[in-house]
Amino acid sequence: MQYDIIIKNGVLVTSTGRYEADIAVKGEKIAVVGQNIEGDAKRIIDASGMYIFPGAIDVHVHLQLPFCGTVSADDFENGSKAAACGGVTTIIDFAMQKKGKTLLDAVEKRREEADDKVCIDYSLHAVPTDWSSKVRDEMGRVMEYGVSSFKMFMVYRSEGLISEDDALFSALEESSEIGALIGVHAESATILDYLTARYHTQDMMKKYGAYCHALSRPNYIEAEAVSRAITWAEAAGGNLYIVHMSTKEGAELVKDARSRDVKVFAETCPHYLLLEDELFKSNEGHLYATCPQLKKQDDMIRLWKGLEGGELSIVSTDTCTFTREQKNKWNGDFTKIPFGMPGVETIVPLIYTQGVQTGRLTMERMCALVSENPARLMGMYPQKGSLLPGTDADIMIIDPDSRQIIDYEKLQTNCDWSPFQGWETVGMPRYTILRGEIVAENGKFKGKTGAGKFVKRGKPDLINFCNDY
Ligand code: URP
Ligand code: ZN
Ligand code: ZN
């Protein structure tokens, strides 16, 4: 047999254009891209009427994360199956440094948890939580290992995860020397803790319920931290990446900084683009608690504009799944809600439906946001995030005519609720192909447990990614 798979009659989508072509896959790689490919294959996929994208890459997921007194409900096996069902072929999770241990200890420990379970390819961001000059010295070795991004929390002081400004500044300085990317969760810890205490009274919680989560996190909580991180990045000449950005102020700050050539990039997530903080006032408002919290219409509008204009380069999900039972442990106290939401399984149809179908994004821009830019900024391009011959055959085939109502009961995730329950979507991934193997078909997992590989990443490409139309 000449090829393993030939995908025929589809339209290939890249960040710069779309065109009709066939793709032939041999082994783990794309062998040929061209018109009317002849030859035998074990499997011919007729992709008439469908769009062929590089597999989606979700650079922000937390599988089996110990957090808020519990552990997120999708583990490496089930969470990566869910990702595959949603068209995602690579995820990036997090390796949290333990006090007194090294970053490489954290990466190796996380790999032990993931390697035998993970069903799609994956990488890790290293998370310093115990900063010292030794940790700074280690960053270069972590890069050589293949982990080229570091994530620092400007919040979560009581959880012991916070990086103070001196740590962030020092990491940014180092990033300019070694070419790493410094991701930050930008929220202003001191004022957030102050406001949290204000709402953490019986009277306030009786009056506002889960909405206290929103009240304690006004936009300036994110804006101040984004502004401060940008100030440090500019002064240090570092490479900054704002994770899960949720505010219009954040988008403006990134835009301004980029106009001064500060190396700052940002991602947002479907829930910040599509859900409003009014949800916290509903009976089940506590389910939606995530950090940063959901914002308002004008933020959503500005974030969509930022995706189009380039101040937001990536859509990720910040998947951190907690079941109803886990969320219900809050018992009326907003500070006890496990923070996070499911998302990796629905990012593609949501962005296709709410972005491309509505005309907010072109199909090419969607390709940049969910596939090509993640690969470039995270140092995996063109092995991941492209449809070029010789690269990994990571492919997602989207059917623009498929209609699907999001229903957690039909999804792979362990989550027993969905923030998008009942939403109608089109653009369901019909096939997800990982290194030449079909790992999901029509939303059902078809791959093998443990077949995902750890991806050794190179230096982030901060120049060539697709930043706007
Ligand atoms: O609420 C969230 N986002 N949970 C996951 C941890 C984080 O801050 O990203
Ligand atoms: Zn975060
Ligand atoms: Zn996160």
C-alpha cells in the first residue's frame, strides 16, 4: 500500500488562505499535498464539503490538577480523549514546582502522571512556585529538555502558587536571554484578597451568593496586573504571554504595548468570549466560577475585536473540570468553589459557530488562533500546526453543515454539566487524526490510551506567527 490515508475532495485551511487539495498520509507524516492524488491507501476519506485544518492545539489545560481542595475531574486519559473528540491533537498542561524541588523534578513527575495515559500529543509549561537564583539558572536546562514556556501566577497567595514581582521580573530578564516565553495569570493579588475579604461575610454571601465571585473581581483586578506585567516585560526586555485574558482593558493594554514593540502576547478562552457574569446570579451560578471570572458584554465585544486585530493571538480553553458534586462543596461560600470549567472538547465547534459563522472571524483567522499561532508561539511549528508535507499528520476535518446541540451527556468529558449546555453549534470535527491515526470520528474516541507523545518544544517563534488579517 502506497499510503495509509488519503483525504480527498476537501478544502485545506491555513492562516493565509484556503484551497482545494488532497492530502496523503504515510506513517505518522503528511506525505503529499496536491490535486487529485493517485495511489492506494488503507483508508480513503471523502471530505467533500468539509474543511481540513491542522489539528487544534489547546495550550492551556489542567488535567487531574490538585486545586481548591480537590482534583480536577478529567484525568490525562479521559481529558485527552475529550480533546481528541473535539478536534484537538496537542494539549499543553502544567508542571508545578514543589517547594524545595526543581522545575525539572516537576516536569518529570508530571510526565510520570501523564505518559501512560495521554491519548494525544502533549507538552507542559513549567510553573515556578519557589523562586530563587537557582530556579532562574535552571530555566535554560528546562528549555533544553523541551519545555520552552514558564507560567507564573500573580495570584493564589494562600495556595502557595504566587510569584511575587521580583520573581516575575527576574524570569522575564532570563526569558530575553534564552528566548523562553513567560506566561502569567494576571490578577492583582493584594487588592483581590482585600475585596474577597469584603464580600466574605455572612451578610454579603446571603445577599449576593455566587455573584460575590464577580463582585470581588472587578476589571481593574486584571487590568492592574496586566499593566504591571507589561511594565516589567518592557523594562526587562522579556517575552510575556498573558494567559486567559478576560477584559477590554487588558486588550487595550496589550495593543498599546505591542505598538511600542513590547514582546507581549495574549490568549483568551471561549467562556470569556461567550458568557456573561450575570450567570453567577442564577441558581447554579457557582458552577461558572473560574479565575478570572466571566465579564460583561463590552468585554466580550472587545475580546472578539482583539482576536481579529491581533492583540489576542490564541484561543485556549483553560480546561479545569469540576463536577457538580465538587462544585457543590461550596455550600454558599464563594471562596470555597473549585475554580474552573470544562472546555477542550467544545472549543472548535464554538469558535467555528460563534466566530466564523457569525462573520467575526475568517476561517483562516480561526486556523491561526486555534492551531498555527499556538504551534508557533509555543515552539512546535511546523511539526504541529501546519499541513506541510513532512510534518506530523495532525489533522482535523470539520463539517460546516453538521448541527449539534452541546450536551454534556454526549461528550467524553467526566463533567456532568456544561457551561454551553443546549447551545447549537455547527462545524463539528468529523475526524481527528493524530500522527496518521484516526483518534476520533464523529465525536467518538477511536484512539489508544497512552498513544500520545510528549512533544519536545523549541524556542517560541515571536515573529512569524499570524498576528492579524
Ligand atoms: O479557575 C481557573 N482558571 N482554574 C485553573 C487554574 C488557573 O488559574 O488557570
Ligand atoms: Zn490561571
Ligand atoms: Zn489555567
